[in-house]
Amino acid sequence: MNYTLEDKMTSLRAVSIAVILYIVGYALKLSVLLFEILTPIITSDIFRLIAAGVSGTALSTGLLIISLNDSNKLTPYAIALMDGFMLLMVFDVFNAPSLNDAIKSGFISFFMAFIGYQLITVFAAKFEQSKSEMKRTISEINLECTQKQLVLDNLKQVLSEIEQITCEYCEKEYKSVNALNAHKGRCKNKPTSVN
């Protein structure tokens, strides 16, 4: 089966790579924000960097898992909104030197949050599509297996019927059991018992 570029670009694998990159970016954003917040609490730069990095990675991965598995339809919207506000803080929009810089940073913040939301939505849809295709393939295989088993059972039944009317000595097939029994008495290949 040949895959076109479009097939590869719209595959679950391509979307998964984009989601992984998004998670890495999200973890970095959270880590930067946490690094600043933890400055008065953790004085050592190394420990603060470790705490911010591990927490950022755990939170970003957790947010993705929640947004994909939560049945509440508002959760992805809430996460996208929080992502936008987090970016506003990372870009320090509220202390921007000019209104123009604040608008640019605000636009980028919510644009990135929107793209992240869309990416998670597409990933969830592709994953569900992949699961349904897998289930359909499994049911097709099960149906085919059932059909093959029926054919095999029919062949076994035909073979059993043929064995009932076939001479065990010369392996000649007869039309009925009575005809076979009449033949067995005078079959030339029938072994004779020697006493």
C-alpha cells in the first residue's frame, strides 16, 4: 500500500509528533513560569531548575491526559484559556513597554493556546478514529474466521460421510452403507485371518 504525503501528514503518527512537541513546549512554558515563582522559595538555582522542570513536565503531561480522557467538554476550553493566560505571564504582557508590544504578545499568547487546543482536539479525534478502525478490522477478522470455521466444519462433515461409505480395505467409495457392507464381505483386499 502506497501512502501519499497527504496520508502521512494527516496520520495519527504525524499528529502524535506534533502533540509531543506541544507537550515539550508546554512543559518549558510552565517551567519558566514556575522558575520565576519559586525564586523566593528555593534559593538554589539548580534545585529550582530541577523543581520547575519536573513540575512543568508532569503538569503538561497531566493536562494533556486530562483533556483527552475527560468526558466534560468544557475541560479543553478551560485548559486552552489557562494556557493563554500562562503565556501572557511568561511573555510579561502586563509589564510591556508599549501597547503595541502588549497586543502582539497577547495575540501570540492566545493564538498559541488556540493552536494547542486544536491540536489536542485533532489528536483525540484521530485516536478515536484509529480505535474504531482497529475494532472494525478485528470484527472483520472474527467474521472471516467464523466463515472459515463453518467451511471447515462442512468439510469435516462431508469427509465423515464419505468415510462411512468408503471401503477400509480398497478405499473404493460406494453409494450407500448397505452397498459398502455388501462389498466388504467379498473385497479382494480384505485381509484373511490365518489360524
